[in-house]
Amino acid sequence: MLPTREEMKSALELRHTKAVQDRLAEASVAVCGLGGLGSHIAVALARCGIGGLHLLDFDVVELSNLNRQQYGLAQLGRPKTEALKEELLSFWPYMEIRTDRVRLTEDNAVELLAGERYICEAFDTPEAKAMLTDCVLTRLPDAYLVGASGMAGFGNSNAIVTRRITERYYLCGDGVSGLQEGRGLMAPRVMLCAAHQANQVLELILKGAGIGLEGTEVGLTGQERV
């Protein structure tokens, strides 16, 4: 039998405490791009019991995606929005999920993301990343943006870090590793970067509720601070 909402909530409270879980259950996050980064971000947030997700992507699941994205062979050819929603609801069925199967552009991004407090940029191309960053930081003044840059290849896991660029913009990755021969996008480093993004969103949500957190953050200078 499917556990009730209260049973699942209680199980999460045992792990996270009630104060943390209450805050997460009230929060919603937009994930822009549902590839290697976005699919893992969404799964991580859902497993934490986030209240809602807004999933945005225009693409379908392809065979070349399976080396690093949260999809299976049975989902080939399906819209990523549908396939990922199905997977998320399989383990967190009480979450609210909104989907938009659309390519985000400078003409529609602001309208589609209006009202979102926490936005994850999980695109593949520098052009799309720059477009979304500009739209959020210049036209959505109440939103936080958590983006990514530099996660290709293998090795040097500790080079993947989270940097605070401005008060509302955080960037995860090593900032330098792009695609090159023999060093493409591979699951471990992509997942590491996605985990950084999901973790930063959790920190923003919980700090915004006045819940104290321990840890370090990398600031503009690149120096870690407690």
C-alpha cells in the first residue's frame, strides 16, 4: 500500500527534524533544463521532501542522454518533463509538480518564471546559461539563481565548488573544464555539480527561514569562509 502523506512526512522528519521538513515542504524550486544537471537536481530535492518543483525543458529522452541523466531505456522518446515527473512521483507522490515543455528564451523566460523564488540553471550551452542569468538577475529581482559552469571530464572531484557571485547568484562547478576530446560529460562530475546546486538551494531555503546551518561557502575571493 502507498504510505500516507503523514507517514512519509514523519519519516522525513526523523531524518531532517520537523523544523527543517516543514520549511522544505513549503518551498518550491524551478529547474531549467532537465539533462544531466537538472534531472539530478530535481531528484535530490524531491528526496529531501521539497514541496514543489517547476520542471522546464523542450527536449525528449535520447539514447545519448543515458550516460549521465536520470532516465531509463523505457523512457526513450518521451518528453523529459513527463519522464522525470513520473520518476519523481514514484518515490515522493505528494509533491506538486508543474511542467512546461518549452525552450526558454529571453522572450518567455520572465513570464514562465514569474513568482519563482529559487531557480536552478541547468542548461548545456553557454548562450542559454548567459540568457537565463541575465533574465533572472535583471528582471526577476526577488529570485535566487543557482547556476553551473565547469564539470566535464573525470578526476579532481574537489575542484567542484560553490561560489557566491552576488547576493542572489551562486555558481557551482570548477569554472574551467569544458568539453574536449576524451573529456566529455560523465556521470560522476555532472552529479557532483548537480548535488552542489541542490545543496545550495536547500541552504537558501533554510537560511531564509532562520534555520541555522553549519558549513562553508566560497565567496568572491575564492576563499572559504565559515
